[in-house]
Amino acid sequence: MAKVLSVNLSKETGVVKKPIEKGEFIESYGLKNDAHAGDWHRQVSLLGQESVDKIRKLGLVDNLEPGIFAENILTEGITLHELAIGTRLRIGETIQEVTQIGKECHHGCEIFQKVGDCVMPREGIFTKVLKGGIVKEGDEITLIKEVE
């Protein structure tokens, strides 16, 4: 079963996000009070614990807390970067659509400086919120529309 391990928020871009108890995700906007939310295609960022574990194995940093790669949602049990653009996911009460896989890394960001490598540009994904609602740790993630 795929699930949410952590919901994370920051009020500024390019910084580590901090875990919160639950997040309110707003349709066509993203995570309430998050710096990356807005009317665009990268409203929410997701990263798998499996990707974080790859960096952990490199031994670059001892402490890889949730949010260290500026992900809004840390997941487990789903290979996010293999999902096709347009795939729809039910995450907690929300429905989100995959809009982008990976991103261009802006060099000199806090994440790269702290960790020495950033997996988000390679294996993180971005979604837009089609149906808003609450997402919290332990919520199930299900594919509701898979695109080939």
C-alpha cells in the first residue's frame, strides 16, 4: 500500500520544508500557506522515501528528515518518477494530477548545500490539485487514472 509519510510546508522557496500535522490542499492552488502554492502546474511536490534512501546510502548526510528536499508530501510504496504525466492520484481527501517529473535544480539552494546532492530534480514529481481536502501522515495513496 502506498501512503503519506509526511506533509511538509515552507513559507519561502529554496529552503527545507518543515513537517506539519496535516495539510489543507486547495483546488487549483496547492498546500495552504506554502511558498510554492499558486495558479500554476507545480502546486504540490512529492518525493518517495525510496528516493531519499538512495541519497542516505551515499553517506553524504546523517540526518535526512522529512522535508529536507523541499517536498510537500513524502511518500512510501509508490515509484513516483515512473508515473506518466496526467496520472491522477487520490491522496487523503484530495485528487491530484501529475504535471511534471523532476525539475531543473537551482544551484546554491539550501538543500544542495546541506545535503551535497538533491534527488528532487531526478525523482521528485509535481502535481496540481483537482479536488481539495486534508492530507496527513498515514493517508493512503491510490491511482485513480493511470496514463500509458
